[in-house]
Amino acid sequence: MRALAAELHDVYFVRMFGCFESILRHYWRNEVRDTRPPTQELLSRIADRTGVPQDTLDRVQEIREFRNLLIHEEHELRRRFTIVDASKHLNRYVARLPLRW
């Protein structure tokens, strides 16, 4: 059961980050330009435009790295995130987007 719970956590985590990234790509495509920058760059450039605090951007970049580890298993894990902790940081980032776009 523990293995199943861990696997479900990882699947949900990847899906949650995918939804977050999709929101940002939609914002980028409609408000900035019709390009597809790498996710790391996308996060940084939107953060610059919308005033995301540096500590929030840093956590979101760590969450992106954790997601990459879950998908590709090619990075060394520096920090493991729970869904609750990650969603708190992702929500802080998204809250900086304009209400209408």
C-alpha cells in the first residue's frame, strides 16, 4: 500500500505541475508572444513581468526540477515536495498573473 500511495503521489504531482505549466503557457501565448520557451525560462520571464518574489520563483524552479526527476529520473533529488507544499508555492506564483488576459 505504501508503494501505491507513493506512486499515486508522484502521478498526481506530475499532473498538477502540468496544469500549472499549461496556465503559464496560455498566458504567455496570449499576452506576450506566440513562442514556446523552455519551462525554466518561461517561469523566470513571467516572474519578471508579473513581480513574482524571488523566493517564490526559487521554490517553483525547485518544484520543476523535482517534477523532472519524477518524469526523467536523470537528476539527483535535492528536495522532495509534498503536494500540499508544492501547491502552496505554485498558487503564490499564479496569484501574480493578471485577473484578465
